[in-house]
Amino acid sequence: MMNDILKYNGYYAEIHFSSDDDVFYGKLLGISDLVSFEGASVSGLKQAFHEAVEDYLETCAALSKDPEKTYKGSFNVRISPELHRKAATLASMHKVTLNELVKQAIDGMVSKRQFLASVGKAVIDK
């Protein structure tokens, strides 16, 4: 099932449709809390998303809490041994560490927004 992404005020949400309930629903991404919303139409969903973001930001401000999820900057990546070998070889050929090669690859994907297109997600930016 293809998922769509909504964007508002610097926040993103993953959205879905429940045919059993005839409702669109979603949740905010990149935050430490679970914030969900729903709407019976696309316009209703977007309005509920905007309200969820605004409410979340107001709640965080009232609690003196950072609304953003904290990331430590390191994570494990599991890849095939063949891809690992190819990446290590490429890094050696360019005289950089494997970590630097992976960092550059991720930066390139994120900065060009290629990742979202490559996994079939649409960003609705309104």
C-alpha cells in the first residue's frame, strides 16, 4: 500500500485511508510523542493535521518541552555482505572512511528528496 505524506509548518505526517471506516487518518512523524488525527475527506484530513500540529506545539510550549524528537546521530545499518564489500571498496578508492561514504550517500538522498520518490511516497506540501 502506498502511503502519502503531508507537510505543514515544518512537520510531516504519514496518512492512510480506512475503507472499513471511510476515514482518512494519520500521525505526526519525527516527534517523541504519538499525535494522530483523522478526517472524513481530504480537506478535513488536512485541517485536522494542521490543528494537530498547532495543538502539539502549544502543548509543548506550555510544558517547556522540545517538540522535536532527539536523535543521537548514530545508528546501525544492516546491508548484504556484497553491498558492504562494494561500499568499503568504493570508500577505500576515494580515500574516505566507510562512515563518510554512507554519510555522503544519505545526505545526497535527503537533500535532493530522491528518497521519497524512490520509495513511491508523495509529499503533499500545503
